[in-house]
Amino acid sequence: MPKIDVNEKLFFSLLGKTYTYDELETNLTCGKAELDEKPDTSLPEAERTIKIELNDTNRPDLWSTAGIARQLRQHANLPSPNGKDANYSSFFSTKEKTRDCGNRIVTVDPQLKDIRPFMTAFVISGKPIDEPMLLDIIQTQEKLCWNYGRKRRSISMGIYRSASITWPIRYAAVNPDTTSFVPLASTESMTCRQILAEHPKGKEYGWILADKSKYPLLIDAKDEVLSMAPIINSATLGAVQVGDTDLLVEMTGTDMPTLTLATSIVACDFADAGYSILPVKIEHPYDTGFGTTITTPFYFQKPSQASLSEVNRILGSQLTSDEVTNALERMGSSVTVSGGTIEIRPPEYRNDFLHEVDVIEDVMIGMTLDYFTPSKPHDFTIGRLLPQTLYNRKVKNLMVGMGYQEMIFNYLGSGKDYIEKMNLSGTSLGKAVIEISNPMTENFQFVRPSILPSLLSAESVSGNAVYPHRIFETGKGVSRCETENTGTRTHDYLGFLTAANNANFNDLASEVSTLLYYLEHEYTVVESDDPRFILGRQASVLREGVSVGIFGEIHPAVLENWDIDIPCVAAEFDLQLLL
Amino acid sequence: MSFLESVKDKLCSLGFEEFDGPLVETEFWNSDALFMPQFHAARDIHDVYSLKEPTLAKSIEEPFLSNVAAAHETGGNTGSRGWNYSFDKEFTKRLILRSQGTVLSAHQLATAKVPGKYFGIARCFRYDKVDATHLSDFYQTEGIVLGDEVNLKTLLGFLEMFAVEIAGATDVKYVPGYFPFTEPSIEVHIKHPVLGWFELGGSGIFRPEVTRAMGIDVPVLAWGIGIDRMALMALGLNDLRELFSNDIEGVRLRKAKY
């Protein structure tokens, strides 16, 4: 979940009110946000940073100072900042009405269709950009493009000095080897392909363009390069500094609704901070889903509905339509009511109403959770434990009765532990161990097939404990099984081990027969030839011809692999088969 | 272990039926059936463990596969807009180690009774660096409640019940939360007489995209509580790794504080 750094002064000025940190913590809950770190109060307000963690991955509008301030402000019914009416529609275009773009036009190269097809843009104007706002926009760029834009693949953003740009702009597909420019943080001109190979941003994001024959480039009417999307700005038009007025904000990507929403979010953030937003027209040679020619910021969201009765059913309440309307308005939407149906027009910066329940949750947050008191459930249902759980408990009690100590082990381990040290390399048992394709380290690369290696690993580090050691676990193991749908079967095992100078097969056999006596099973015992045990000192337990377990003296090669120099006997039973 | 068993007994006494399932799952049941879009950031290679061999399950049961695919693409019959993307029917069969106990709830929806209450304590796996607060595999306690009386208020009622009966809380705080598969969602924080305030768990009402695709028409409450953390505190330990210790002497000498 994204974490953002919020400049305290900027935040409270956008909010329109100053809170104590405790008040802030409580109020952040309306945006599903938490105070991650309080600022250093020894610093002056203008330098303090509040760290906030945002938990809703469907609300990218909250991932900026202006965005989270906006939510808190609306929820607290505070007036909009800068004394202006929070009416973004003056600079938003819709399907019905297109705003004036002046000379701010972008044409898109048809070859970009299979490379990086879509673009949106707008210009901010009216006052110079200050440091907190510039840092915030850079942070928003990072959060939106990384988290919402799938690491810049579906959205990437660039900011430029608009005053230096000669309109119209071209968004073109260029030859990566014959086109060059000076990228940001560099003094030399490099070809596009060189930038991917040598520039830090090229190395970080080059994978997005790796298999393309041409690369996207943003160029103005004088052939000055703005940037190579999504990699890096140019050092000339693309170097924005504190004090610059008139900035162009553009976004390119592969998913138009995501791109358009991100554009709207940033535009609203700047509007809240007191800037004017000037629309830009982008002429695509193919349909974007919102038409070929589009003027952004663009409002594309569809209205949502909820029925008052369903709202009250899910929330367990008796709210009136007025109360529901107020609650939804506190969350930013505009509402009209007709009969028992609430119609919601999402705000410009949100597109997360997929289902009626999304509206209902907004009502809940708008009312605040305190409004809803817990009520005791009435439905009568009978509680039951699984037969396997009850059986396993019986087994555990018997083991404890025989003097064994319960252990709990991890289910992930290394190939070394589960296969090699167990003398199972190359055997069919060894091959049946489940391997993970993307392990974190080789210590957690395999899923344990049996409890025996876990028991041996405990024994191998426990030389300091007084002997004898008698340990057991009831737990799961997984192995390959061709007849299952997943090609694997999860087993419930009982595994136990005795480590003692006089550990021997006969004593173990009597423990096994004691266990099976109390579990009341008909069974037969036959000699086995499992490589983990000593030949001639091991046996399988069969029930109706099927093997349900094995026990014996651990093979000296195995003991040596584990650095254990005391004799061990061990047993393992499949509790599902025994049940 | 006896701590876990006592939690099971407590839930049983509150009318919950236990469920369980295999450690190896499919993307379908672990995430797709829970309406997490296949392009969601949490489903990248760096969150869930996948199997080297075999890589895919043989099949996914119908009508669930079609219902869930439709829910993702257009909303299907669930009343939703859906996520508007092309649902990958091969990717959904990918074999993984289950990453959340909610996968068991998803399975249970297919055969649940109404009214019904179910729970499970499940070992789950996440791609996380192992340290004092993170394990390679860990326990999650999860469950669902189905019935006409399920709504936000009874959800809060259940959370209060768990807080008091299972965790011994003296005070409870609710906060709006976010999970991809529930809406509304609530996080519950509790105050323990000795341990102070901590987050006990999360819950919500399953999105209809989840329940309708499984053929359930009543509201379903889904809840999860953090057992490992509570066990640590009950045993007076600080490091999660100590719960799964190899040291026989250490385990021998451990005794529960509460």
C-alpha cells in the first residue's frame, strides 16, 4: 500500500484547518489512511513531513497531499481551498462538451498503436510552482505511475516548462538508433537506444520498450525534444524547477481509462492548490475508447445507482434518502434521488464504483462508523470440529502419554534438507518433493514432503538438551500425486523421533503397536526398504493392503548428513489414511 | 499448538463449523474467485509462490469458472460493471501455495449451508523475507458467516465477540478497511489488559461478485484474525521465528503466560 510524505503546511492549508496529530489520525480513517509517522515537531511547520499510509488500492486519488486533504476536507464539510467553489467542471471536457484548447494540440503517430498508443495532457498556469508543490507532484508521479500504472507500463507522466514549448506537439514513433537528445541529468546527447542501455532511468524502465522496433518521442513544433516516454525527459524542455510558471503535464500509456483517470486526479490536485487548468487536445489516429480526438482533462465516468432499501439492508440501518445523500456528498459524489433509487455521479477524480456495494460503503464512511452500533447475531448454527481434527487430538494425547514433546515446524525448507540429507537424491520419493519456481532463497525452495526431516533438523541442533529426546509433530506435508487435479496431495502426518544412546527398533515397534492399539486398527507389518532407514531394521504398516506408515532406525548415512552422532529411531504415519 | 486448539474450541462453541484444505491451490480459488483482478499488483510474481512442476491444474470446476470469468470481464450476473479486461483461463489454473486463508472460504461458498458459520486455521505462504515479524509460512484464522441477518451491524457484533471471547479484549475500535473481496470492509483494533492496543484482524461483507459467482444469494460476512501475533504475545515471545523453533530445549521450557 503506498506511503506518502506530506508537507504539513501545504496539507493543512489545503485542508483549511489544522488538526492535532491525534485528531488527524482519527480523521484519516475516512480515507482508509493511517498515520505512519508523526513529524519532528522541533522543525518549523513549513519543513515538517507527515508520513501517511494509504490502504485502498482503488483510490489512487488519495495518494497525494492534495488528494488526501480533499477527502478529509469534504468529509468534515469544510469549504474548498482558495475560497473557490470546488467545481472542476469548468476545465473538464465531456462527450457532450469540449473545452477550448487554444493552440495546445498534440498529434499522435499511427505507428504508436502497438508501442505506447495513448496520451493525455493539460497545462497548469496562474502562479509559479513552489517547492512543496513541486515535491508533491514528483511524489504523485512516482506513486501513480508505479502503483497504479504498473511500474510506468500503463501510465507514465512527464512535466515540462510550457512557456518554452512551441505548439503543436508531436507524439511520434522514432528510430532508436538515429534519434538523439540530451536526457535529464546528462550533458551529452545520446541516441534513444543508448539511453536505454546507459542512463539510470533507461536501465530501470527500458524493459517496457525492450522488444519495440521504434520508441515513443515527444517533440515540439521546432523539433525540440520534450521526452522519450516512459523513460526520461530531455534536459532542456524537461527540466522543471521551483519558480517555473506554466507547466505542461502529460501522460502516456497503454490503458486509456486508467490514463485518463490519473490525468484527472493530477488536474484536480493542482486546481485545489490554486492553479488554473488549461485543456489540451490530443488527436489520435485510432479510437482510444473515448473517441479519436480527445481534449483532456476528460470526464468519462458513468453514473452509479443504489437502492435505498439495499443500502439499509446491508448496513442494518434505517437511513432516509436525505441522510444517504449527505453521506455520499461527504465522500465527493453528487447525488440525485428519484423514488427509492439513489443516483450517484462520481467525482472527476474517482472511478471505483463497480457495484452497488461500493456506493454502500461510501455511505458507511460518510456516516462515520461510530454511527453503527454492533448488534448481536441471532442465527443458530451448530459448531463442529472436523473429524480429522478430533482424530489428530486423540493421536497427540497418546503421543504425550508416551512421553513425547510436541514441536511445530515450518512447511518450507531446502532441497538439501528434504532430499539430499535424507538419502533420497534420485529416488522416486525424492522426485515427488514439490519445488517452488520463485523461491526467495534456497532455504525455502521446497515444500516439505514429510515430517522426518523437520524432526532431524531439530535433533541436529539440540545437543545441549538432556537426553533422551522424544519429539513429535502432527502437521502437513505435500507430495506429487498424478490422480489429483492439482497434481499434488496434501497429507496430515504424525511424525515422531527418539534420539537416545539405546534407541532401537524393538522399543519403537512396541510404541507403534501401543499407538495402533489405542487407535483401534486392524493392520499388518511388513519389512520395507526405504533408503532413510537401516535395511532390516525398518517396517511398513499396512491397512487393507495400503501403506499407512513406516518406522525404523534411521540410516547412519542420514544421521551423518545431519551431523547427529546419537542413534535415532523414527516413525511417520498418514493420519488421513488412518482415520 | 494448544493455543491454536483452544481458539478452535472457542470458535466451535460460538457455532462455527471447521473447514480445511490442501496447501497447493490454484490462482482461481486463491485470488480470481475472490474478485482480485489478474492485473492487480498483489498478484505479481513477488507475492505468491508458484509451483515448478506441475505448473497448471488439470481443470477448474464449472459453473464456477465461467461465472468468475464473466464477473471479472463484465460483471456477469452479479450486478457489477466488472474489471473490463480479458480473463486468462490458463493463468487461472496456475498452481500456487495458498497465500491467504480466504481461499478456504471461497471453496466453502460452493457448498455452504444457509444460515451457516464456518472457520479454519490455515497455514499460508507469502513471498516475504524471513525476520522477526515475517515468516515463510504462517497461520491465518479465517471464516465466513452466511445468512439473511448478515449486515454491517452484525459484522461489528461478531468482531466484538471475537475480540472479547478469543482475544480477551477490554476495548474495541473499528476502522474502515480495504480488501479486494469485501465491501464494506472493517479493521478491528483491540485493547488487551496486558498487551495494549493492536490490530486483531480484518473483515467485511463479501462482494456479490464473489458470492453470486458461487451461487450464493444471501450476504456473507468474511473475517480473519491474526493468530500468530496473539500466540507470540500469549507465550511472551517477541520474534515470530521462535514459534517454529528447532531448539528442543527451548520448546521444552516454554510455558504459556495466559
